[in-house]
Amino acid sequence: MTTRSADPVATAALFHALADPMRIEVLELLANGERCVCDLMEDLDVAQSRLSWHLKTLKDAGLVTDRREGRWSYYTIERGAFERAEAALATLKPRARRLAVRALSGCCD
């Protein structure tokens, strides 16, 4: 019996969001707690439009959440996303060292 990811599309979006150096930097900054988008722009030396695109990708993948306070948005890491990533990786981890050798009359004849 094989274990499958609960939602392969969501899992792909999650790992796609993690596959960009800028988004990794954003997550590293957020690892210390909630940050205002203006602080992220300054720390990363990036334009608001570019950062917004990356933050949207992270938010759509469920990696971060945001809240509005006045005209500013504050972002924080969604801890559950990392639990989902770990679970997805666990389903992909090989469970045996090698595939069993099939008889000559196997499925691919």
C-alpha cells in the first residue's frame, strides 16, 4: 500500500513557493516574528511591487499570513505550512532500499 500526498496541487504550490531565494530570505526574516512590509522592503533592499509578488506567492501557498493595520500589512509565518511540508516529504521518502526484482513475466512485458 502506498501513502499519497493529501493534495498534490497544494504540495506543489508549497514547494514552488520555497524554490526562490528571495522568498527564502523573506521566511528567514519572518522566523524571528511578525514584520511590517516596509521593514521587509528595507531589509531586503527591494521595491514594494517585487516584494508584494513574492509575499502573495508565499501567502497563496499558505506559508505566511498577513494582517492590516492602517495602511501597512504585517506578515508572519504560518507554522502549519511547515508541518504540511514535512508530511509531504515523508510521503515521498523511499520506504525500501531497492525495488524487489520482478519475475520475467512482470507487468512490463
